[in-house]
Amino acid sequence: MALVDDVRDLARNPTLRDFDPEALRLIAFSAETRILRAGDILFRRGDVSDGGYVIRSGSIALEADGPATIAHAPTLLGDTALLAETRRPATALAREPSSVLKISRSLFHRVLAEYPDSAVRLRRTLADRLDALGQDLDMLRIEALEG
């Protein structure tokens, strides 16, 4: 794929869509492309994370403790891993021939340092997500207490 296509695909991702176009170009240029065959394992549950993966094509099954969740483009797998070392909460398995962009944590930190406006917008996006998660958890707690 051409760089312009990768930038367009990155801009479709909810976590990255508010980044400056130049920041997305740096990610697209510096990220590692991985091509997966059906059945290839991208990472295993419990692995130490070293970054995130944006699905460009195909589909990835995330298998943990229950039915698998299927992710498609432009899903970002491991957004927390872009910011801090974590352990993978699920095994990621290609369901069909797929392509991903691997964004290393060091690359992501470099982009945030070089494009501080993008970092501010990312912080806002993540804060909104955490707020929504907190509200969802509050609703579940209330339902559990009432039921």
C-alpha cells in the first residue's frame, strides 16, 4: 500500500483520527507492516506488550475467556500498550489473510513528543473514553444492587 493509503487508514481509527496529518504520516512511514496468513498468531494472551497494531485488511479474532471477538479494519489492537507496558489480555489470531501496521511504543511516544497538539487531543479522547467506561460501570453497579 502507498503511504497516502496508510495515512488514510490510520485517520479512520477512533484513537488516531484527531492526530495531525503529519503525525499520521510519521506513524505510517515508521510503522512495521506485518502480513498474516489465516491461522497466524499476532500475539498471545499474557505476552508483554511492545506496542499496538492497526488492522489494515482482513480480520483478527481476539480469544480470551469466552467467545472470540472479531476485529476488522481500522481497529487498533493494544492502544494501552502504546502508552505503557502491559500484558496482552487476549490471543490475537488471523481469521483470514490479513495485514496490520505495528506501531511500537517508542514510535508512538516520539510522535506524541513531536506533535504536542495531537497528544492533547489524544488525552481528551482517552479521558472521554474513561468517563464513558466509568458511567457504564456505575450503571452495572446500580443494576446489580437493584437486582
